[in-house]
Amino acid sequence: MHFQKLVFRNADGKNLSARLDLPADEKPLTYAIFAHCFTCTKNFNAVVNVNRALSSRGIAVLRFDFTGLGESEGDFSETNFSTNVSDLVAAARFLESHFEAPRLLLGHSLGGAAVLQAAALIPSAMAVATIAAPSDLAHVAELLGGSRAEIKARGEAEVRLAGRDFVIRRQFLEDLEEKRMEQTIRDLRKPLLIMHSPLDSIVSVDNAARIFQAAGHPKSFVSLDTADHLLSNRADSLYAGSVLAAWASRYLEMPETTAALRDLTDNRVVARTGRTGYRTEILANGHRLIADEPIAVGGADTGPTPYDYLVSALGACTGMTLRMYADRKGWPLESITVRLRHRKIHRDDCRDCEDGSRTIDSIEREIEPSGPLDDAQRQKLLEIANKCPVHRTLHSMVEVRSHLKEPPPARNGVE
């Protein structure tokens, strides 16, 4: 997944660190903002995985560290829920100034509550989605346990959350107590997707039920089944992202890439491989694909291998070529099934090898034409199969010219 490192200022002039996750072709259909959970950061695994699923569907997502967290400036002890909402508004204004105003707001846990509050302050937002969000901010205060009494008595206390120590001050609790989530949800008047796990032990699924009940239509609920609160299992966060992308496409007025809109003079295929693993996002004439390697060789098996795509191209080209030929001749060809297998074989097993390589690539192709064809027609189809464009390309000398693209110049607000 490709991203740009960004920095923008919040309402107090503090620099907030952000990343904009982009589709493979860097031409988003629309933009979104993701608000991370309480004391988490923009690089939290669940955030990255959800964004990966969204970017693969053409949605660019801005993720950033709230004030005082991660790589952002500021003192966390001086922040509260209201400053989180303010940071979201600042993020939306930055996107609007430098890219495009966000149409989708999504948030995890307390970040989910924050996007519900911020939606009314971000006019461009057309839809909102929450993951494991609390319906009542008093629930967040309860997570502080016995420290609440100390905070109220002394004005502050050091609290250990998610394995780290944070200073929480009285104003944080007072700010939570002032917010009324139920009325905010009733006034939302935007499509809302609520995602929650029935096994969430941090924020119970009852919170999702209360949010759903308070919200107006259109509203949707998706159960995350066996997921935990933090979506620790990679499959859960990728699933949440794929559902989000499908749901959002109904409400965000995303432009459709049709044959009439494509620039056929620029037929470049874009393939982008990330920092870890072999998962590769591919954009081919507006169609978004995924390539990967099997788990046995270090991949995650989330898509076909590069050789799978190569052999698939031959199979597809074979079927299309035979379909065109049969139609032109008026033959009763009902369908064509092409089965292919790629492997490496020793040179000694190759009858037609011309170079000195010890192994060569071998593709076995079985063609099954269906329909009332006579033997002569079937044999002619086999002959025509060997003339399909991809077949001829594989048998010809192919020149691949490679060059490095120069890095883009720095932009204001972009590292």
C-alpha cells in the first residue's frame, strides 16, 4: 500500500503527523479520514489493514496521530475528547486544502465516538462508520478504574493503558461527562455503518445496539463475530475494511470507471508492493487486482501469483480468440474451457529448446470446446489457439525497458 507522509497543524498550531494511504495508481475516487482508538496511534495494525482494504477499492484514507500521541506534537495530558474532535476537523480542512474534502469518516473505539461528534462540523462528510465505538462516553471514564477517584481528588493521576503510562487530568473526565452522545447520534442525519464484535470485552456489543437504536436511517450493523476489541487478528481488520469499502460505495457518489471514461492511449498497468510481505496491488485499466505468493514461500496467499496471472492471460486470450473465430465462421461453438499449468522442466525434457538453459518454462494447455462441432472444426480451433496474441507474444522476443522514476518534489504540508 502506497502512502504519503504528511504534517498538518491543529487548532493550537501543533504539528500533527499523518499518512495518506493511496490506491496503486495514486488517483483516488474519494477521500476518507480514520480516527484511531484511545491512546493508539495511526500505525496501529488494525488501522493499517482497514486502510489497505479501502485503498484497494480506490479510497484514499488519511490516518493521523491525535495531539500528544505517536509522532504528533503536544502534551497528551492536556488533551481530551473535545481536542480529538477538533483534530479531526483540522484534518478535514487540511485534506480539503491540499487534496480533496473527505466524504467518509471512520473511527475505532473512542475514535468512533469522535467521528460521530465531528460529522456535524465537517460539511463534506457524506457517511460515517464506527468500529467498536462506545455509545456513552461515561464508559470511557470507567476504563480508568480506581484512578478516577485520584484524578478527581488530586487533579491528575498516572494511568497505565495498553502497556504504557499516561497522565490523565480532571479536565479529561469533565469533558467526557459534558458530552451527550445519544443526541449527537440522533442529529447525525448521515448514512451510518456500525461494526462491533459480540465478544468485545472492552466495549460491549450493547453499545452498538444503543447507537443503532438512536440513529436514523439509513443505518447498518455488521457483526465482527469472533474479533476482539483491537481487531488483533489481521483477517478481522481486512474483513472490516472490505465491508466498509463495499458499503461506502453506495453512499459516497464515487465515480465509476467505465470503458467510455478510460484513457485507452495510456494502457499502463500499475503494480505496487508494500514494505512487508509480497502482497501487491494491481490496477489494470480501472480494474483492481491483488497478487501474492503462497504462505510456504513467505507470502500471505491473498491473491494469485505473478505466474498465475501470466498463465491466466494466455487462457483468457485463447478463449477470446476462439470465440471471435467461431463467431466469424458461424460455427456452433457454445463455450470454451481452457485449463493451463505452468512449471519448470529440465532442458533434456524439451524437444524444441534452442538455448543452453538447464531449465525452461513449460505451459500445458488443454482446450475443451463445447458444441456440435465436427472433427475438422475442432482441429482448426486448436490451430487458431496457437495464433492468439498472448501465445504469439510468449513465443516472440520481448524487450522490457526499465528506468527509475524521479521522486516528486516536496509539497507544502507534505514531507
